[in-house]
Amino acid sequence: MIMSIGSLRVDLRLIADMVETGSRVLDVGCGDGTLLAWLGRHKDVDGRGIELSMAGVSAAVAQGLSVIQGDADTDLKDYPSGAFDTVILSQTLQATYEPKTVLNHMLRIGRRAIVSFPNFGHWRVRLSLALNGRMPVTDTLTYQWYDTPNIHFCTIHDFLALCDELGITVERAIALDGKGGVLPFDGDGPLANLFATQGLFVLSRAG
């Protein structure tokens, strides 16, 4: 089956465009392997995946993908330094127990990292908290507080501050709407924290 780029989720199309042809890629929290499958077919990447859900692993392996069951918080330490060109973490950072450790390992084992996450600083989230006094449920934050897998909500400003603290360079920052479409302002600018539903960042570290 031939997959067009239009068959990918919008934010995954952006990530796919950022991946170099023929490169080595690790997709952390890869789900059913949709992105890895596309990259393998269309960009000839040497792709690997790690996924917590056994259902996701099974779906990925059924496509012939090299995906193992694992936890980003505990298993990235086992990968050798410099093993990949790009490490991807899409819509998963907020579900990790140790975001700092995860980011550090991503940039140890990869030349660069691509990270996306929902922005808890979006104006609708702020308004919902202010008016209702309850944890918001939105198109990108779809769970009730008591059954959410998200344990470390953050804003775009929080993320940028963490990158600065860890000495991480933000090579590219893209502000996204709820459907993954690109908004007409910088992802690391003053408007992104208020109006972006999601953020997408390309990261690297000197040396």
C-alpha cells in the first residue's frame, strides 16, 4: 500500500518534511508506526520505534517495522550516544515522568530532536480555568483530569525556559492550531504561548 503524505496527520506531515532522506530515525512513542512507515517508504530512512502500548507495538510490527515495547522515561538510557540522526517525540513529552531526562537522552543519542506537545498556555485553557475553576478538556487535551495520561502539562514558555536551562538550541519553532496546521507567527514568539494549541520544535545541542 502506497501512502501519500496527505494520509498523515497534519503535524506528522511537518515532522516528515524535516527528516532527511536516508537518515537514522528513532520515533519515541511511535504509536502504531504510521510516521515510521511513511518515512521508510518515501524517505528511505533506517527507522526504529519505541512504544509503551503493546497494542501499538503489535500494529507497528504487523507492518514490518522495527518497534519495541519500552518506556521513554527508563529505556532511552540504553541507547548508545550518537546512534541516530533524528529522535522524534510527538505529543508524548507531557506524558513522561522525567521530561528533562528524556530530552537530555534524546539529544545524547540523536544529532537533533523533534518535539511536539499541547500548549497548556492557550487562551481557551486559561479562560476555562478562570471561569469554571476546573481542569479544561479541549481538542488537544481530551482527557478528564482523573484519567489523563498527561502528567506534566506545560506551556510553550515553560518548554523554552527548560531548553535554555539545559543548554538546548531551538533551531526551529512552529506554532500549530488544534488540527496541526501552521499558525502565521513564530513558535517561540510572544503570540505562540497565548494562541498556539500545540508547539513543534527542532532541537540540537552544540558538541
